[in-house]
Amino acid sequence: MPDSVDASDIDLRLPAAGHRPLKARLVSLDRRLFEAVARRHWPGGDRVLPRLSHSANHGVLWFATAAGIAATRTPRARRAAVRGVASLALASATINTLGKRSVRRARPLLDAVPLIRQLKRQPVTTSFPSGHSASAVAFATGVALESRAWGAAVAPLAAAVAVSRVYTGAHFPSDVLVGGALGAGAAFAVRGLVPTRAQLAPPGRPRVAAPALPGGAGLVLVANAQAGTSDRVKALRNALPDAEVVLAEPADLGAELEKAAARATVLGVCGGDGTVNAAATVALQHGLPLAVLPGGTLNHFAYDLGVEDARDLSRAVEAGDAVAVDMGRFSTREEAGPDGVEGYFLNTFSLGVYPELVRLREHWAPRIGGKAASVLAALKVLRSDEHPMTAQFRGSKRALWLLFAGNCTYHRPGLTPGRRLDLADGLLDVRIVHGGRRPGARLVAAALTGPEVRSPAQAAVRLPRLRVDGLGPDTAVAYDGEVTRVQGSLLIDKLPEALTVYRPLSAVR
């Protein structure tokens, strides 16, 4: 070895960029981008972005945004808000339990970040990935998957929150990008568990001919004046200026529907499921097509049909787009005579504890509101110590807490509540909760497990008709939110494709 080394023999140059490890180059680029953002001044950013970033702590900004979206009271908006929050929850859980613990990256040094834009309280967790960005993108993506319009409205806010994390010095750009990617992935994962309405299987309802009514001429729509329908009726009048709208008090609803049917080309209705049931019965008896505008709390039939607002209905009425749907029927004898009881249902028929729940809800609703009344009624019914009712099926006597018969098959895609994809399948979706001790536990277990699960507590079958014998005097039955009394033998069956109902063509695939 030489005794000395000349300084000129040492190559002090850094390795060429092409010879640097990829990771080192990405880290260097990340830092340069961070410093470029720190040096750049955006008008208004120093005041707005730190506050916006702070407002997104613990998802507060997104919960408030979801509440605002849901407050518009449209079904699509409510679904978008719920999907956005669910996506945010999954993204946040994933980031905090796996992401932060997998890569323990230190937060950026704040030397280059002006003091005015730094957060008052600096984060203490690791930097990679950005939880705020993941939550923002997850919420915006979840909303957009359900409603493109609301997604477009929320996207700029989500982007601003993501940018604010770099602008305030809380994160490197790569933290934000990876966090956003994970957030989007969480939203799509939620969609995999709970499909959006657009993903659900196409309905099998047959299209039928119906009058096309430009401007709504020939449509007479009866609206329940006490169902909170004023905004929806106003929207319909704007969309169909030539339609006739009649506001009716609940006590006068039946008479007004009969009067409307006498002069209408198409009978329309706006109200809850009970109001729609009354209109469907009149339309069936007069051989008229039915136009349904949802105006109640649940609106099961209208939403399963694919009509969510006045725009959907007006488009279908003007184009003459309609489908044939089944109607359920119950009667105390196969051919209901003068002394028999006969009725129709579009959604559900039940006997057991549910009629009592409906009765209690209707009793308390005028004083405390419909939702609170439903909760109190359910609690009272579940805590009841009453004995199960008895009935006979094919000569066999059984005890039961609940018999439910749905008009057509109810599905539970993923974690969503049951809905119908086909309103003309000719079947009753029958579910029975057997008698025994602890009715509350049995009913809750049946509700949580769904119809596909067989157990000692429940049974489920799909068939075109069902006969129940041995019903005691004054047995209460509920149908589409209404309650009546029967006794003796009861036949529950279907009228296949009996009713013509308008629905937008875009909903039929």
C-alpha cells in the first residue's frame, strides 16, 4: 500500500443519479416537493387551509358534510351520505391499525414552513400514510359511487384537505398520495360488501303499454296532506304542469281517490305505503295505471319500483314507461263473501307481534313523532311477556310470534336491508318466527340472520299461496302499515301482474 494518499486521488463527486437506489431517489423527490410547497405562497391559503385541516380532525368535517347531504331528504343523498361515512370508517380503521404501525416515518421538519400556516397542535403519530387524506378521499369516493352529483360537490373539499396536509407541514406529498389511494380502496371495498343500487341485478318486471301524458295531462294525483308531501307535490307540479293535484286529509283519502279515478286517465298518489296501498286498490278496481310519487317515511314500494323523486316519475309518465307488478291479497275465505274480510298489499302482510307494533306506533306518533314512536313501540313489543299466538298450517297446530308474507322476494345484498329486485315474480316471501320463550331474542336473531338461515327460531319459504287456519277471534293483521281484524281461516295469495305502474325506462335494464 502507498505510504500516503493524495487528495486528488479521491473522487468527491456524488454518485450519478442513475446509480442511486430507487428508494433514495423517491425520498429525495418527496422532500423537494415538500420544500417547494413550503416556499410557495397561495393567496388565502395561510388562513383557510390550516383551519380546514384542523376541521377534519377525527372526521368531524365529514360527519357534518354527511349530515348536510342527508338533510336534503332524498333517498339517493341519504345513501350517498351513509356510504361516505362507512368508507371513511373503514379507511380510518385500516390506517390507524395497520398503516401507521407498518411504516414508522418521522414527520417533516418544519424549518421551511412559515409559522402562520403551521398547525397549532402538531400530530404525534407517524407520518406515513396520511390519515386525513385517506378519510377525505374515502368519504368523497364513497359518496361518488352512490351519487355522481354529490361526489362532484364533495371532491374539491376532499382535495383541499389532502393538499392542506402538505401545505401546513403535517405530511410529505407521498404520505398524502398513499393515504388517498388507501382511502379510495376502502370505498371500493365497502362497495364490494354493500353494492350500490346501480350494481344490483336488473329487475325481471315485464314492461307493459301505458298512456304517455305530455305535461301530465290526464294524470290526477291525490296527495296525503299529512304525510309531509308539500315539497314533492311542488316538484311534481313544476315537472308536470298539466297534471291535476288534489290534497286530501287522511279521513277523506278513500273518497278523493274514488273521485279522481272517475275522471283520470292515470291515477296518481303521493304519500306513505298505506296511502299508496289505498290508491293501488282503487286503481286495480277501476283498471287504471298507477303513478306513485314517494311521500312517506319508508316508501318501500316506490323505491323498489325505482321511483325516488318527481323527476323519475315525470320522465316515466311523459314517455309512457310502465311495468306490471303483482299484488298480494288476503281473505278470510277463498271467495270472500259479504261477511268475509278481503284486502290487498303491495309490500308486506303480517300477523303476530307486528300488528301490535303498528298499533302502538300509530297511537304515539301524533304526540312524539313517527320515528320516536316506532322505537318505543318496538321496545314495548320486544319486552312483552305475552304468550305466542297459535295457528294451524296443513292441519298442524303451531305457536308463533310472527308470520311475515312479503309481496315478491326480498333480498339482502351484503349488509343492506331487504329490498325487492322483481315485483312480478308470482311468489310470497314467507318467514315465520316460532313460538317459545324470550320473543325479543328470537325476533332480533331472525332479523339479524336473514331468511336464508334456518334455525329453531325461524323458518322461511317462498310460495304462491298460504293458508292459515285456527285464528282466534279478533286476531290483528297488518298490511302495508294498516291494521285490521280477522278470525278463522285466512288465505294469503297473489294477483300476478295485476297492476300497471309507471317507472322510468332507465331503471329497467
